Amino acid sequence: MRDEDFQLIDDFLEGDQAAFETLVRKYQKEIYYFVLRIVGNEEEAKDIAQMAFVNVFRSLKRFKKESKFKTWLYKIALNLCRNHLKKSRVTPSDELDPNLAGDDDPADSLIEKEKRRVLQRAIEELPEKQRLTVILRTYRDLSYADVSSILGCSEGAAKANFHFALQKLKKKLGKLYGLQKS
Amino acid sequence: MDCKKAEALITQMNRSDLERGLDGPLAGHLDECVECRTSLELVKLLQDTLTEPRPKREPDWNDFTRQVEHRLIADAYYGNWRGRINLGGMMNRLFRPAFGMGLATAALILAFFVAGPSLYRSDSKIPTSGPASTSVNTVSLPATLISSPMEDRVSLHLDHLSREELSYVNRALLRRVAAQERLDGIRDDIPSLPGIAHPDEDVEEVDYRLTNLEPGELQRISHALEHMIPN
């Protein structure tokens, strides 16, 4: 069966303007939340997510369909996030919104909230590629093939990044979470 | 099963695999290996923690789509010359008193030598406003489109856009302007514009419409654009 996104791209290139709007509507929420997860600021996330679609629009003619449209879109959004973070010289954890750690559930105890906050911060402190691999892999549930395509590395490197990230997190969080108790 | 294989399986698991639970050799290995059990617990923990962020205010998704459209229009207009001219930087410099005075003096001298002779001709007028001139690749609109006091008119080069992009932007632009400005004549005609299968006709049609607008309507369009571009 023909990929639905590729069909929309072809339709747009053949003159169906609504097809591009359909692509925006299909992915806007997903991309916004992904960017928000990376930059940690709602207004900036909105701005970057919208720019990602503008960049897609500019480059759509050059898209060779060698990867999924979705991973290409993520790649564009991620590059914009990286540029933004570089320019603002702010690490995401500096302005981490507590809501990103999902700690506004009233049923959670203070200890649970604190644990989540520590885990969130530990993730933010990982080296960039490891942190992004963890986010793409666990938060977005993407396959290693997709992760490697977005990050521009081999599938093996994506797996290794995830492995090393786990080792580091285990070391940092083992005691707090009681992970290493049998 | 050894730890290497076990971890490879654990790190391959996605959300639904984890929810389904474990069986077979991996489950057996985990019963005996604390290290691998820890890895599995950590992966589960990450999936529980890295859930969808909860922004303080959920964006209005219809508005989000509209803003993308606005940006595309703004990009079509600014995009071509933004890279070459840093208008913001120029204006900042202009507001420095010494630089501003110097520039103003130079501009006056230059204007005298360039425009001076034509002022003596009885049949010439300095263009200040009026209907826009258009061509297939350039649309010229009054300077109220941008906040530059330096130029009377601004030429909007659309060469860098593909035909499809140009057509998309033009239509989006006209539709939005017509809706905002209640230019009923244009709005009614937009659905009947030729299809994108004929981009030349489409572009010509848009140009034709721009040239046939009254100066007042053009002013309203340029105000609408001015309002849209900051978005």
C-alpha cells in the first residue's frame, strides 16, 4: 500500500494545496510536544514547531522519500531545536518546566514528585545524543532505524547510545529508585 | 540466555511489548539476574516518566495551522531579501544620532543629484502612491507593507519560489486578505481561480487582480499584510 504521507506530498506537488494543510494538521501536535520536550518552553516550542513546517514547505520538492516523511520532519524540528539551544545558550534543564516531568498529578506523593524531578534532571544531564536517543526511543516509541535516521547516525550507534544512557541513569538513580535491590 | 542478549531484547522493547509482559527465556534470565532486571525496571520507569508534556495552556490547533500559513506568506515576502539586508540592524544603526545625521545628509545630497533634474521636467511626477505595478515574478505594493520610511514602494521578489509554492502562497494570501478585508468581489472569485495544474494562468490571474484593484483597496490589502506578517 502507498504511504499516506507520500501521497499527500505528491498531491501537494501536483497542485492540491489542501494536502499540505493536511500534513500540518496531522503532525502539528506531535511535533509541538516533541519540541516542547526538548526546549522546555511553550512559546518557544510553538515557534520552533511552526518553523519546522515552514522549512518542510520550502524543502518539500527536494525530499527524496528515502526515509519516512515523519522522520524527516522530526529531523528538521530537531535541528531547529539544536540551533535554538545553541543560540540561547540555555540548557533545557535550566528552564525545565515542572509540568514536563508530569508531576502535577495530585495523587502523587511528594516523594514520587521528587523522584520524577530527579529522573527528569538526570535525563537532561545526559550527553546530547544519548539524551535524544532516550527521548525518541522511550517517549516517542520510535524504532532504532527511525532514531538513527533522525539523529543522522547508524542503527548500531543509536543502540549504543541507548545502552550507555541506561548505564549512566542506573548509576545515578539506582539508590533513589531502589533499582538495584533484588 | 546471557546478559548481552537480555539487554539487547530489553532495549528493543517498545511500549506495547512492555505492557504485554514477559515470557520465555528472557523471563527466566530476569528471575536470576539483578542487573538485567534493573535495566528493565529503568526502561519501564523512563516510559512512565517521559509521557506527553502537559503545557500550562494547550495550543489552539486551528490557530496553530493558521499561523503556519501566515509564516509561509511572510516567508515568501521577506525570505528573498532577508538574507541580504538586515533591516533591523540597519534601523538600529540609523537611530544612532551621528550615523543617522550623516546618512540623512548623504541621502539628501544623493536625492538632489539623482531626482533633481527630473523635477524640472513639467510632465514628471514623483511616485508616491497609486495602484500597484505587477509582473509575473514581482509584485510591487505600497511601502506600508513594511515599516521602512526609506522606500516609497517595495518590490516583492517571488523568483525563489517554485510555481507550486508561489501559487499556494498567492491563494492563501488572497483568501486571507479577502476574508479579513471583506473584499467580496475577490472572495467570490477565489474558488474559481484556475487550478494549480496551470500555474502560469494562476499567477497571471493573481497579478491581474492586484493590478485591477483600486488604490484604496490596495492600501487595505497592504495594511492587512502588515497585520499578518508579525504573526
